[in-house]
Amino acid sequence: MQSDGVNADIDLRDVDIPSPGPGQLLVRVRAAGLNRGEFILSHGLHKAGTAKQIGMEAAGEVVSCGTGVTGFKSGDRVMGRCPGAFAEYALMSEPETMKMSASLNWNQAAALPLTSLVVFDMLVVQGNLKPGEWVFVTGVTSGVGVSALTMAKALGAKVIGTSGSQEKLDQLKALGLDIGICTREPNFYDALMKATDGKGVDLVVNTVGGSVFAECIRAMAFQARLATVGYVDGVLKAEMDIEALHAKRLKLFGVSNKLRTAEQRAAAMPDFKKLILPLVDSGKIVPMIYKTLPFEQLLEAKAIMDSNQHLGKIILAGTQEGS
């Protein structure tokens, strides 16, 4: 993908197969997940006038290992963060790579790593979610939203979500969505207070942005937490009720890897493997796939994402014999 700072041009190119450096794995990519953030130039992931391989998470087979790699070997089926994942071969770093769960196929495995680690960050690492608490997800039908729903339910929470599509909300009832509110407007306060007996919600996952921020603050319970993970509405500024922040002892935090080092990104991986992978293995967490397309149809896949047709993840698949 090449960016002029405003628009991004995406094309397919032939590149050399990379060689794994120290601590890296060369992986033959079987499937890769799309993530909206990598296409939003305002998120700052791409510099104007530059070209880079895109894709951020993948599943595949280890081809070879660089020096110092001790936990993986050639032939291992793996999943993880993977810069340049939209390719036949790509590199993963050992600290951000996981053995692929036997309960998943290639497409499901590619849908899990990045989104699930982001959700783990917001729900567990920073969100301190406890069983029985109320989680409110704006834009619950997005990839992050669906992952937040399934992980929160697996951890014993109750979930309320918004979407502009009643049909999509109805589909999420099968995944455990307790209450679906069909709206794209900041008008959900009354419904949230009614559901929580006037106490408010304990953890907010805001995938929408500034247009719903003030209403989220208003609907938060005492000592509630708010995770900002995206701003698809393009609204980057919002008023904040400082009195509510103060009196209710609220915690507001961002969920982004933009400025984090590789070591910081990998710090939560041991806890993720310990707490979340068993829930994946047991089938309590199953990535939701909306559509799978071949790598060559990246532009079509992006168009589906841009039009908000999808419910769950969109996957680009390579050859998958043995899946």
C-alpha cells in the first residue's frame, strides 16, 4: 500500500521471500485477517509518500526459524501478529506468535490474534473485567465488537451493544448478546440505565469515536472504565463531564499499539495464553468469520469492510491444503 497522506493506493507486487532474523519465524501464510485501522490513514500507521506491505495478523506454517528461536520449529502451525501478512510468506516475532489451537481452522486462526489481543488489553489488562459486570460495546457488530462480545461472555460478563442494523444485532443473540440497541446516535443512556437498575455500565468499549463519548460517560457506573479503541465516525474531539469523571472515580484509557515497542506489545502474551487460549480450545471463544476471499481479491475485501456489510472478520486466504 502506498500513501500520499490522504489516500492510499493498494496494488499487488512480487517481492522476495524474507529471511528470518534473530528471534523471527518465516511463515507460509495460509490466511490473514483484515483490520480496519490499517486502512485509516488518520490512525498514523502509514507515512505519506511511502510504500509498505500491509496485513497485521495471520496463521500459517513455520518454514524456518532465525537464531535464538527456541519455542517453535519448522512445520509448526502458528498464529500471531504478522507485519506484511497479505503475502505468501511473512515474518513473525517469537514473543508475538502462538501455537495454533487445534479447535481452529486456518481462517479462524487468522481472525484471532490481533483483534483478540486488543480485546484482551481492553477487557482484562486495563479493564479489570470481573464476572457479572456489565460491558457496553458501541458498534458491537464490528470485528473488535464481536470479539469483545464473545470474550466478555466467556469471562462471565453481561453485554449490551449498539448497531445501526437490527438484523446484525439479532444474529449476535446467538453469541450471547444480552441486549441489543439499534442506533447510531448517542441516545442509549435510558436503555443502559434501565438494564442496569439505574447503576450504569461497568466497562465501556467505544469503537465508534467522539460522537458517542459524552453519552458513554453519562451512562457509566461508579468506578467504571472506558476503553477508546477507534473512531470510525471521524470525530476526534468531544466534551467531557469532568464532574462525573471526578465523582464517579472513572477510568478512561486508550487501546492502541501505535506507539508501543515490540516488548510492550508482547508483555500480555503469557497471560493471554494462560487465560484466553483455554477458552478457545474449549470452544467458548470462536472467531466469527463473515467472508473469506483469496489474497488476489484484497480490494474487494476492503470494499466490503468500507461498506460495513460485514458481521465479524473478513479473511484473505491462500492455499490451505491440510486445514
